[in-house]
Amino acid sequence: MNEFTNTRHNHLIDPTMHVWGWEIPLYLFLGGVVAGIMILAGIRFLRGGDEKPSYALSLMPWAAPIAISVGMFFLWLDLEHPFNAWRFYLTFKLTSPMSWGAWILLGVYPVSILLAWVGTPETLKAPVREKVSRFAVLLRVEKWAEVNTALLAKLNILMGASLGIYTGVLLGTMASRPLWNSALLGPLFLVSGLSTGAAFMLLFGLSDEERKSLSRADMALIGIELALLALWMMGLATGGSSSQGALAVIFGGPYTAAFWTLVVALGLLAPLVGEWLEHKHGAVPGKGTAILVLLGGFALRWILVFAGQSTGWVSEIAMRQ
Amino acid sequence: MSGVRYGMAIDTRTCVGCAACVIGCKTENDTAPDFSRDWIYTLLEGEYPNIRMNIRSERCNHCEDAPCVTVCPTGSSHYGPGGSVQVNPDKCSGCKACITACPYDARHIDPRSGAADKCTFCMHRLEAGIPTTSCQEICPTKSIYMGDLDDPNSEISRALATRDWYVLKPDAGTKPKHFYLR
């Protein structure tokens, strides 16, 4: 029998760590949605096509700068020394995913706003243009954006992918929290972000054709996400004792029910079946499956952030003798 | 302090777990209420009457490859004098990445400043020419060794050369400079 006592009772660390609260999963979720919207918007602009986008779809890229601002606000709320947030922008730390993230977030704004502006219907742009016409530089920027829309679209895909991947890498590079410590978290969060981004767009009044094509894409994305989740679990299950111990929190441990029902069953399998049925019967995809995908994407980050913090390196007792 | 590489060792045979080091540190460093930079870990093994007890005074391991420094986005966590790991509270945003990155859970947020906090190896004492840390100074069984790992004649180097020792979680790859003599 082993029994240990520890005089350390540091709040938020003992007995299990919970320094990152609700703000972080909310930010990671919004970051994923934004990554998805930016990539999907970039792809739409590059593909072009003859069909005029629906009013809702043409305004959709605006969701990126708005949602990322909300997400960054939550991130800022999580800081214990929030008025030192500007310190992120006095340096660049190559080894720190959070430093990468800070700069990526800064890059998200110009490329997403410019692309959103280019795609905005002329009737909405005209009055704004009139108001700001005395700022010649803005008109020059608009001109540049209109000429370089293809470049802007590519930059949206690049920045969106960077944002989506970094939110996973941020957790994945922490060897101290074995549940997170997988390189698959980057692609997992990116694909989940694309899926939730598509689902977010389906909440709005898109055309039937747009709904069908987004829903088709989402089916593939959910399939890839399920595969990545399985690979992530395989990696942990066949890893060392720390990895195996970490995986146990969703295999019989305290997060088992939440993970398998909210993330896998309701967040991935149910919408996948729903979208497939809609597709099979030629129905226009509704909002029900989209809401499930969004809740599933949020549950994935919520559970991973909390469950991951509860895991740790377990070699301590073995190395004692 | 160039050319010095500080390390610490605890003699687990003589440490009785009195926690004077915890109180000494708290007094010297004025840590936040309810938080401490060092602590006592006690492991009881076996079935009565065949039991043995392992007692350690633990703190930041001042790792040579410190994950807290790796993940810090602002450069607040950094390698300081004598290879120690230090926090610059003026640069800290309180993002807590270092706390989650530390395999030893050695860090906390000081609620008074919002900055990350942990053992400094009492660098303010060492730099002032006081040769001991506060935990070492107060230890009634003289179980804490602190000194230059690169000097073969330092007390800690001699102890590590002649005694059996271990470090915590060596497979985490952090190269800790905090040793436990047995």
C-alpha cells in the first residue's frame, strides 16, 4: 500500500490542477469556429463560380473578426495580470505556442476584415464608403483588396489554418499533461474548427445549394475528426504509463460519460447520421445537425481542457526506490 | 555569477518533515497567504508493521530544460543567475501556461500581483553574499544542501559524488537540478 501526504495546498493546483477555467475552452471553441469560417470563406473566393452567393453567405466572413474579438475577450479575462497583456507584443518566443498564437491573432484581423469587405454587397458598402471617403488611404486599401482578392483569400486560408492548428498545439506541446501531449491535437482542433465553422454558417439563411454543399463537406470533416480522435487515443493507449493513465480519465475515469455522450455520440455521430439522412433523402440540411456539431465542438474543448489538467506525469513513485 | 551552476539536494535520511523549510521560506520571501513555494511530501509504503516512510522537502527543480521557460510567451520565465529558473513579475501576464507546463506543479499565481511565483533559490540572499537559502538556513537537521554543481569541492558536489541520489520525474526530460540523497 502506498499512502502519501503533501503539505502543499496551493489553491487551483492541489489536489488536481484547474488553473484554466471556462474562459479557455470558450476561447478555443471560438478560435476554431473562426478558423473554419476563414478557411471556408477563402476557398469560396478562390473557387469563384457563376452562382452569386446568398446575402447571408456574402456577409458570413464578418463573423471571423467579430467572433475572434469575443474569444480574445475571454482569453483576456483568464489572465491573472490582464493589464500586462501588451507584453505579448513586445517579443516573439519561438518555442512558445502561446506567443505564436498572440501574433497569429493579430494577423487574423486585417486579412479577415479585408476579405469580408470585398465580399460585402455593394448596397451596404456605398454608404460606409461615402462616410470615410475623406480618408484617402482607406480607399487605396480597398482598391488593393479588390485587385488582390485571390491573395487575400489564400491569406485567409493560411491564417485560419494557423489559428486552428495553434489552438491544438498549445495544449499538445505540454508534456506535463499527458492527455494533451499529442501532435494530433493540432490537426484535430483544425478539423473540428472547420466542422464547427461550417455548422455556424448553417445557422444562417443560406441558399439551398450552399446548405447542401456545406453539409456534404461537414460529413467528410466529421469522418476525419472521428479518425483523428481514434488515432489520438491509440497514441495514448500504446504510450507509456503517463499516457495510459491519462487516457483512463475518459475510459472509466471521471470524464468518461461526458466525453462519450457529449463529444462522440451527440457531437459527432448524431450529426453525421443526421446529415447523411438529409443527404440521402435529398432534403435541405436544417439547423438541428448544425447545433449538435457546435455543441460537440464546444464539449470537446471543454472536456479536454478540464480533463487534461487533471492528468500528470506518473513516474514519481516508480523512481523513488 | 558566471560559471556557477546552482543545485540543491535534500538528505532524505535525515529530513524529518518538520516543515521548518516551508515556514522559513514563507517568512523570508513573504509569499501570498495560503500559498507556498516549498512543501513536504511524505510517502508511506507497505503494510504495518513492514512500513517505511520517505520524506522530501520539495520546491521548484530549477530544471536545465525547463518547460515553464519554453512555453512562456512574454519572456517572464527565464534562466537567471547560476542557471536558476526565475520569474520576472513585471513581464508576467498571468496566462498560467507555465503552471500547466510544469510536471512538478511547483508554480502558483500570487493573487496579490497576478504574476506566477515559485522558488527563486533565494537569489536575493545569494546575490547579497549570504551563502545559504532560507530553507537551508532554518533546517534543524541540516538536510538541505545548496551550492555549485560545477565545483567538485562544493558540499553538494561531494554529496552527489559519494551518495546515492535520485531526481523527480527524470523521464519528463527536464534535467532537474534538485536532488534527493538516500
